[in-house]
Amino acid sequence: MSMLTVQDLQKSFGKFEAVKGVSFTVEKGESFGLLGPNGAGKSTMINMITGLYPPTSGEIHMKDIDVIKSPKQAQKWIGVVPQEIALYQSMSARENLRFWGRMYDLSGNSLEKSIDQVLEIIGLTERAKDKVETFSGGMKRRVNIGAAILHKPELLIMDEPTVGIDPQSRNHILETVKRLNSEGMTIIYTSHYMEEVEYLCERIGIVDYGQLIASGTLRELRESIGDHSRIFLTIEKDHLSEEKLTKSLLGFFPEKNFELQDHQVMVFHKEPQLILSDFIQLVTQTGTKITSVNIVEPNLESVFLHLTGRKLRD
Amino acid sequence: MKFWWLSWKDLLLIVRDKKALLTLILMPLLLIAILGSAFGDMMKEEETISIEKFTLGVVNLDQGPLSQVLTDDVLSKKLSKQIKVKYYQEDELYSRIKNHKLEVGIIIAKDFSQALMNGNGTKVKLISVPDTVIKSTIVQNVLEQFSRSIPIEAAVSQIAQPVQGGEQNSFVQEGYGENDLLKETTVDAKTIPVSSFQYYAAAMGVMFLLMTVVQGVSMMILEKEQEVFKRLLLTNLTYPNYLLGKLLGLIILCLMQASIIIVGTSLIFGVDWGESLSGIMLLTFAFVVNACGLGVLAGSFIKTEKAFNVAGMFGTQIMAALGGSMAPLYIFPDWVVFVTKILPNGLALQTYLKLMSGAAVSDILPAFAGSIVLGIAFFSIGLFRLSLERRGKYA
């Protein structure tokens, strides 16, 4: 039995359709990523999966629990890390964890033991007595995660947990998530940072305009766009004759697998090494001065770009 | 028990908020001191003006000599500078007081003289429109004095009969009349004048409690706008438990503030809150429930914390002004004083003053019950509205 099954999920706010018939499953112990730009509908999906918002239509099952009919029953097994910091700033890390633990019916020794374990996992044992308002953004994010795992949920749902924090804290959070997953916790991780999703998730769903436009492992997604790399050629703007360059490129790439934007030429190609020297020669012949050349292996960004025609952070 | 931890958390956050603490505790004490001193003289002047000559309606059902001594010698002659006596039939007296054409009246019972001479006490019913405390008190005092001395002298000189007892002044105990526009009271209820410090201790206390309610409800609305509210809904906490926890926290906070104001004014300024500690406790609890209920109801109509703060600030000021927290109730017409009892603070202030004037716990039970019932009604409607709102938005 899957840990989570989402079937034809749809949510409208008035005339605006935020989620349009999304279906996917997450297996027990799996780490599943939902990747998409801001406003794609990821958070709305999460809010429905956690039983916070009622969907307009569709089904959600967590194991054998119907989340729509019995949200409170499902929530006992779900931990949610919200996008914003959902903590009380004038309370210490330990006080916050104690309060949230009590909201999950923990008490006495088991609560204190759980708090100690969580503080160790998020690396804040030394700062447990300090008020959250004195913490850095990254530390607050770690307590935010801690509050979601106190009751040892089977499914941990993290909604953009690393927004706006320093690289060191981000690494700490990513390592924490890896550790929790390796200990058997099922993870759903939403982000618009493809590198995080690539690093953490075994399977990925790409979301855009409320739809799940692709899903699979990273390899499967790469293959779906033909495993094309991208060649970036940066050129000096002063020497650019756009019309002349476009004409030459069309002759060289009749299938139009290139883009000319501002002072950069980008070409999709399965084997970039084979065409690189000819491509550079062609551009130079048009009188254009090249300042740098960069080859990018296929990744989620290229998959998203290929599927939507937009960059993830557009 | 999760609702209790929610209340505990709210109290902890308030206690740690120095700005909020300052507003909740120090400000009322400071204002009581300032206003009590500043308005002290003004209130004395009001009291002086109030005891200038007024009309006393008299119904004399007694055929004996002592009632005549009381009305002719004492009220009409000796107190002619303060009191003008007018005689009426019983129905007419009631009617005039009901219509506010007359403020105070007395009905001398049929066996007044006989009862007094037999040592069975004096039977006089004092009737007044509500809250004419000063005039009623004057008449009361006159009747008490009369019952102690004059009848004995008069009886000795006029009818030369010995009078037994007469020391104890036990006027007819009447409950409140069918019509609430009339106040019938026992004359032996000792009404003690309220000082300006006492008045403003109660008035400011009541006003600041209203402000605390606004602040508490405002925090509730703010929390709903924040991510912590969603997180709370995702825990095992049910929505009724959430609301119960929030309300309990607010009530405890208000009770704490009220206790500090009462004890603080008593210790620092020597304010006498009356002899009935249980009355003060019951009234405070009832007022807090009433005000919190009204706050939750008002909050259920307003979506954002900013909007509620603005509405709450105006609402509190208007209620405080009408309820007598800004200017003494004595300067308002009696009907305004009566109507403002509809407001939680108006009713509370008038009842606090009553307790300060020497009323017992039994005297404030109607106000206590009224406040509790209103508070529960306000809260129930607010709860219903909030539940509807939540169902429209959350699962």
C-alpha cells in the first residue's frame, strides 16, 4: 500500500483554478520532490494533502485513511514544515518544541525525551534555552522543522523549507532531511530550487500552473527531453549583429534548437562536444566576439525549460 | 487539556511582552492617580449642587401624630432649605417617579406611628428613580435620624406616652418593583458616598479591562493571519478546543489585570472597594465574561487585526465615555445612566459603585446574572460565526 495516493485533485478559489486534476503516489520510505516556480500551486496541493484545505474535487488517501473525510486522523501521522516560520518568537526553542509537542498529545518524559532527540537532530541542543527571536533565519528554519518531527510522523511534508537562508544552514537542513529519510521517514519536499530536489529526491513531480506536467526519477525526466545538454555562448554586445547571427545560426541549426537572448546564445544538443568547434567558428565568422563558453549537462532546470519554455525562477 | 496549554502559552507571551504589561498594569494605576486627583474637586462640587433643594413626594397613609411630625416639622420646616414636600396619592407618586417628573418619594405606612411607639421599627418605603444616590441618601439619613430621636421627643411632648425601643431603624424591606424604572429600597441600607479615587479606580479599571479584551481579541485575529494558526489546525487540537483555549487565556488575563488594579489601588491609594469581597470577585468575573464575549463577537465580524484594532480603539472610547469612565456618571441624566447599563462596562461600573457604597453580594446578584448571561450569549453567537468562517476556508 502506498504511503500517499492523490487522485484527480482539484482546487478552485472562485473562478481561479489553483490545482487542476493532479494525480500521483508516494511510496513508503520514498523521498518525493515537487518542483515548480512560485505560484505554481505547490503550497495549495500541500495544504490539501495535509487536510488543511478541502479540495474542490478529487481524492487523497494516506495509507488507508481518507484524508478528506478524516483529516484529524491522518494528521496524527503527518508532520508539516510550513513555508513561513510558524513559531512563537518570544519563547525559547525548547519552549516552542514543548508547546507543539503538547499539541500532538505528547507529555511527561516521552515529550522531554522527544525534545532532546529533536534538538540533537536539528543541531540546537546548545541553544535550546535561547529565545527564537535571537536566532538567525537558518536556525529558526531548523526549529521550524523540529516542531514538525516531534511526534515522529510517518510522512513529513516540507514546503520550501530553505527559503531565504544562508548556505551553511541550507546544507544542515538538507543533511537533516537526508538523515530522516534514511531512517525510514517518507518525505515530500517542495521547492523551486532544482539542486535541492535533485540532491534529496528519488522521484520528482514538476508542477506548473496547477498541473503536474511531468513526474519520474531524475533520469526518467532527463530522458523525456532527449537528454540534451545546453551550450551557452556569451558574446560582446557591441560586436553583435543580431540579424546576421540569427541567419547563420538558422543555417547551422535548421531544427531551431537555439535561443538568442540579449548577449547570450543557448543551444540544445545531445552531444555538444561534436559541434562545439564548428559552432564557435560560425559565430566568430559573423564578426561577433565571444567572451565565454559554457556547457551545462541536462538537469531539472533544462527539463523545466524544455517543458514550459520558461526558467524555474522566471 | 490541550486548550489549557494554549491559554498558558498566550499568557506567557503577554507576560514577556514588556510593552503590553506596561499598558495593562501600570497605565491604569497611573491614570487612576491622575484622574482621581484632578477630578476630586469637581466631584465634590457636583455633590454640593446635587443636595440643593429638591422636591420630595410624600404619601401619608398614617393617621397617627408621628407621621405629621415627620412631614410637617422635620421635612417641611426644619429641612425647608433642602427639601420641598409635596403630597400625593400613592398611584400618583408612582406615576410621577416612573415618568421622571419626580426623583424621590416616600410612602408612610398606615401603622407608622403605632409601630414606632410600640418599638416595632419605622415603616417607610423610599422610592426613587435609579441612581439618584445623593438625594435618596439624604432622605434616608433624615428618616434614620427621625426614627432615633424625634419621635421619642414628639411622642413625649404631644401624647405623653412612653415609647419602647425605637433605637433600631428597620424600615420595610421591599424588593425591586415590577417596573424597573422605579427603585424601592430599604432605608436601613447604609449608602456610603463614593470618593473620587474610588470612582476612578472602578472607572479606569473597567475601561482598561475593555482595552485588554480588545488587545486579546486582536492577538487572536493576528494569530489567525499567521502561519502558526495553520500549524495549530494541523495538530491534534480541535477547533472548539482552540477557541476555548483562546477565551480562557483572555479571561485569565483580564482577571489578573482586574486583581492587580483592585489590590494595587487598595494598597497604594487606599481605595475602599466595599465590604463584600465575594461581591467584588463575582462582579469582576461576570464583567470579564461579558466583555470577553462581546470582544469575541465583535472580532468574529472583522477579518484583519489592523481593522479590529482601529474599531476596538473607537469602540472602547465610546463605551468608556458612555459607561462613565471618562466623566462621572452623576453629570448624566438618570435615564442615560440607566440605559448605559446595557453596556458591559456601564453595568460593571455602576455595580462596583454600588458595592463601594456598602451593598452586599445579594444586591448585585441581578447584575452578576445579567452579565454572565449576556457574555455567554455574545460568545455563543461569535463562536457560531467563527465556525462558519472556518468551515468556509479550512477542512
